[in-house]
Amino acid sequence: MQEKESSVAEPPAAGDEQRGPYGRALFALAKWFAYAGGLVFIALVLMSVVSIVGRKLFNAPVPGDVELLQLSAAFASATFFAYCHLMHGDVKVDFFTAHMTSSRRLLLDSIGSLLVGLLGTLLAWRTAVGALSLREAGESSAILELPVWLAQAMMVPSFILLALAGFYMCWHPWTRREMKP
């Protein structure tokens, strides 16, 4: 049986050797960030279960469980963005581009990735500025008195990684493109 050839370009596989050394390193780092975020979410679920069971059965919830959830979930969510972008997991509206040539789709994808890179840069910068502002203000959580700036500062590396992933995905396809006469 022959496979049907698709007119829509497929995203590269996760183990694509054509990424180059920088791309492979970036992909590996993004994957480890996502693993770390997943572990944080697993820990948050376990903490929530312990707190709910403790509250219902023993009238003893985990102190500051909501604070820990709020501070940790933001950091954990940010860890997935770069990996998602590198895996072509972004939401795209293919309705308008389905009948375009592959070079035009590549151009639009590159522009989109450039915007992702710029957004990641903006988010990293403003999140860092906000974290420094919170640190100077000495703001802390209500129950556990955890420094709020620390949770915000922990998101900055993920946004930097998102920016690098966006710029890489903007530049990389053009270096691997076959030039036609």
C-alpha cells in the first residue's frame, strides 16, 4: 500500500537531526524545563490532595496551600512555552494557509516565530523588572510570608528560553531550505 503524499508540510520529528548543535541543545534544555514544570504540577496536585483530605478528615489543611499553588503554578506554566513552540505545538489557523505554497507558509511561520521571540524577550524583561520591584517593596504572601518576587523571578529563565526558541524557529528553517534555481 502506498502512502498518500500530503501537500501540507509536516513539522519535524522530535529527534530531528537537522536541528544542528544549537537547536539540539535548545530542544534538550526546553524539554528539561518542561519536565521540571511537570514535576512542580505533580507536587502541587499531591499537596492539594493532602490538604483537601486533611481539611475534610482531620480539620488540618496544609498551611498556605493556596499561596503555594498560586506562586508555583505560574512558574510551572511558563516552563512549557519553549518546548511547545519548538515542537510546533502552537495554535495555528490553517484555514487561510492550507492552499498556499510551502515557501509562503514557511515565511508566515518564520514571522510568527519572530513575534514569539520578541514576545518572550518582552515578557522576560518586564517580569524581571516586576520581580525587582516586588523585591524592593518587600511584598510577601499573607500566610507563609514567602517573598512574592522570588516566584516571579523564577519565570524569567522560561521566558528567556521562549525568546531563544522563537528566534531559533524564525531563523533555522531558512538555513535548511533547499534553494531552487
